[in-house]
Amino acid sequence: MAQNRIAEKEECQLHDIIHELSPLLWADANLRGQSIEFMLAHNVPKLHLNSKEIKQVVLNLARNGMEAMNEKGVLTLETRLVDDTVELCVRDTGPGIPRVKQEKLFEPFFTTKAKGTGLGLSMCLSIVERHNGTITVESEEGKGTTFKVAFQR
């Protein structure tokens, strides 16, 4: 995790990465009795990304969201263009994360799961930062959680 290697990046479409992962995400969701919504904006430009690393981020955020929800939960993956930024939002309809815990989410080894390692989100953070992006969380108890990853275009 502490690797600061230079990621090989190439021009690619974020939607292609999401589409490649969708069969895997649907399989996970079906096993849990959950559903997935894709809201992919039509005007999202190609980005300079390491697709393997971004797959890891999307998969981790999506699976975290699914694990947070019970049956009938809905996971939403949304992309949008906001000014010079491409945003990927991963939203769940789970119980939300208390504010006290939100501040620690990206710290290595901090976990809210019984069997979690606490490395998933810190790994996501380092990948996103290597892509000169940001990752933030918005959560309200009882209303779910949204992780927002923003990439400069």
C-alpha cells in the first residue's frame, strides 16, 4: 500500500471501466438481493487514467456500499461533468456513517467492519491522489452515503 510507484496512465473513458466491472457488480448485488443504478453522463470526456487502479477504486467503493446496505438496497454509480472536473459518485442507501467516524475513514487500519482490514479506503485515497484527484464522503445517518471521486480533465 505504501508504494509510490508511477502509475502507467493512458487516455481512457471512465464509462468503459465501469461497464467492464458491471457484470461483477451485478453478481455481487444479486447475491445480496440488491440492485444497481447507472447514471452515466453522456458528456464525460476521456481521462488520463491507469484503468487497473481505477477499477480497484470503483470496485472497492461499490462493494463497501453493498456491504453497508441490507437487502433491497440500491447502489448508484453516477458520473457527471462539473466545470473542469469529472465526478464519479458511488451512492448507497445504507444506514449512513456517523460524523465522528467519517473523519477517520481514509486512515490506514481504521475500519467500521467486523472483519475489515481498514486498508480499502486508504488505498483508494492514494490511487486517486496519484491521479491528481480528490475523494470525499457525504453521509447522513439513516439516509445513506455518497463517495465522490473528482478527476481534473
